[in-house]
Amino acid sequence: MGLTTDEVREIADAFLEAANKLDQYLKDNDAKLSHGQYQLIYEHARTLLRVATVATTEAVGLVIEGLKDPGTKLKDVIAQANEKIKTAATVGLVINLAGAIASLGGGIIAKDPNSIVTALTNIANIIASKS
């Protein structure tokens, strides 16, 4: 039984929060810690940040794997949005599509699965609109 995208994202967020708590602990207790203690906690915090990044990348992978033929699907959605821009009846529609496409790109670059899903949904809804 595998984890869902949301579960992986929540786990990544939990690791990130732990890393942030350790950083705050270091700031609050710097004078009380030996150099060795400080370094050990610091290295653990950095490890947790790396784990959070890997978990986030995994969540993005799950989103993309959940698409049938993800490369084609993403290109098709963007192509459909480009076609809708050509035939848009209003400037508002073009602005909405541009924002949704930019959000999709940002979600992919940021490795944020929630943003990817939201952007794909927004693009689909805008394309389906009658404007």
C-alpha cells in the first residue's frame, strides 16, 4: 500500500517543520551549546531539509505518474490553452489562462504537487468555459 500525493506532501511538510524547529532551537540556545552539539544539531537540520526536498519531489512524481502519458498530457493541456487564447472573446479570459499556465509552470519548477493539480484543474475549467 503506497502513500498518496497528499500524504507524501504532509510528510515533507513535517520534515520541513522539524528542520525549522531545530534551526530555531539553535538560535535560542546558541550560547548554551558546545561547538560539537551545535554542529550535530545543525547537520541533522540540514538532513531534514534534504529529506523534505526529496519527499516533495516524490509527491510531484506521484502527481505526474497519475497522469496518463504525463509529458503528452502536460503538452496537450498547454496546447489547448494556447488555442483558447487565440479564440478568447475577452481579455479577462486571456489573463486567466496566462495566469493558470504560469501557475502550472511554477508548480512544476517548485515541485509543488498541489499547485500542479490546481493549475491543471484551473486550465481545464477555463478551457471549458464558453467565453
